[in-house]
Amino acid sequence: MLAMLRKLADGLISLSALAGTLGLIFVTLVVLADVIGRAFGAPLRGAQDFYQMGMVIIVFGGMALCDKLGGHVAVDVFEDHFPDAFNHWLNIFAALLGAAIFAGIAYTVYDSAKLSQMLKLATNIVRMPKWYFQWALSVMALITAIGMALRAVELALSGPHGRARREFGE
């Protein structure tokens, strides 16, 4: 059961990371077009709107993958002074707290998206509807929360096993 959940979560994480990658490519192309346009006296209209909405996709698209790979900043000033079992429970608590925070972000932004849709809120220059990006952020934050919660369960079932440092790519 847990292996099936992990496979599903990994698929969602990969999908979210793909969205972030596509967002990065899009924003890079927008920057390129804007810079070239400025050189010829014709900057890209709405480039700021595209940057802002693209950054939402880039940041939240990669967040779940960052967690999966252990890429978040960790301050381990006291880790060497605590027993392995205590560090293990701290890691479980951190994963659960992260899951709660990202679930809260997902819920809050979802509510905001409903309001944005009702009020027909859009970006300033090209009038792109904001709620599409808010929904995307909400879904990607939820995927991150699911990944963190699953990591907490996996940590809880694995038991303490030495220092909990995770290397990039593990």
C-alpha cells in the first residue's frame, strides 16, 4: 500500500516539476524577447505580468521535488548533540509541520482563487485571469503537502537509523 502511494506521489511530484520546468522555459523566453525588444525600442507588452505569473509556476512547481530530494535548507546546529532517535522524531515533526503549512497554503490560495474568479481579477497589463495561476499554485502546494506527509509516514515506519542527513539526488 505504501509503495503504491509513493509511486502515485512520485508521479504527481514529477508532473509538478514538469510544470515548473515549462514555466522556467517560458519565463526565459519572455525575458529574451523583452530584452531584444528593448534593444530595438519595443519592449514586450505585459512582460512583467508574464514574469510574475511564471514565477508562481516555477517556485511552487519545483517545491515538491525539492522536498523529495532533501533540497530544503536545514539548520543542524544542535543535531550532533542530540541522540539519533530524537533527531529522527524531529525530522518526522518537520515533515508533518511542512505538510500542514503547505496544506494551509493550498487551502488559502484556493479560497483566494474562488474570490478572484468571482471578481474577475486579472493581471495589470495583459489582463490574464489570476485564478488559473492561483489554482495551479494551490494544486502544486497540495502535491508538496502530500509528499511531505508521505515522507513523515515513511520516516515513522523506518525507525531511527543514524544521522538523518539526506544528500542531493538520494
